[in-house]
Amino acid sequence: MAIRKAEFVCSSERLEQCPNDGRAEVAFIGRSNVGKSSLINMLTRVNGLAKVSGMPGKTRLINHFLINDAWYLVDLPGYGYAQASQKLRAGFERMIRSYILQRENLYCLFVLVDARHEPLKQDLEFIAWVGEHAVPLAIVLTKCDKLTARELEANKTIYQQKLLEFWEECPPLFSTSSTSAMGREDLETYIESFITNNERV
């Protein structure tokens, strides 16, 4: 399933403001500056669809993009933005929690992590929290073009080993690069597998 059309629909401060037409949604989330906006632009083939910024914490709302007039790609605020005020971080956390736990038409949550680093405690804790609440998820390694093939495989193995410490089976793991479009077809195929069947992962 190639993404042929992508358009911005709305930005929401609260769950109640999100579209209520029942279309399936897949959401992307990750630590600030993990390359989320660049990945969304690469996946949709629309430069500038998601706003890219050199300043971490740019995404502060729940952003909905309608894909192929059929389903939504959702851009969630990043977690772990240390420079935000405590009040602002608390607001982000409430927004993220309410969306992830209460959005009935969320088919899959894609958690983005930087492939250049070994698993960070913050990422592992967030992934574990998502798993504890039985939310369907997949892991997306970003910026893979910055590594050699050997380095990438080594880091993937480390991630899998860490995840298996608290998972019986490792969630799906995708290697991507916004620069080279690595992983685009794999993500499209995976999303198609549950969008077409109209069911969560």
C-alpha cells in the first residue's frame, strides 16, 4: 500500500478535539529530536507536511494527517523534552496518556528511537508502560543511515535483547532513514496489514 495522498486535517490540545469519524489511526511518538517529523515526511512523500525544527519539543499538539482519504497518521508530542517547564511537561504527559489509553481507533503506536544509541532508560520505560497497557506497538529505529550495516545490526540485537527482558516476544522492529527512505516500504506493508483488515495489530 503506497501512500498516494496525505493532507493535514487538524491539531488538537485534547482528546475530545480529535476527529470522531471512526477512521483507523496509526500514531508516531518518540523522544524529542528523534527525527519524527522527518520520518513522517519521508513516509508520506510530502516535504514539509510535518514541521521539522532544529529545536526539540516543536510538536506540542496532537496532529492528524489524512492518508489516502482512508486513515489517519497521527503525530504526537515527543516525550522527555527536558527544557520544557514542569507544568508544560505535565500537560504533554496528560495529553499523550489520554490519547494512547483512550483512543479506541488507534490501531498501532510506532515508538521511534535513535538507532545511533544503545537503548535509553527513558525509551525502555515508555515502551514497557505501553506494553503494560496492552497497546499495540512497533519500534522504529531512526537515522540508520548514520551507521554501518554492522553497527546497525549490533544495535538492533542489543535492542531486542533489552526488550526481551520484559517482553515474551519482541515487538516488530523497523530500520529507517529519512534521508535514504530506508524502511518506507516495510512500514507501508506493515500498516496495510492491519488497515486493510480493519483491525488492531
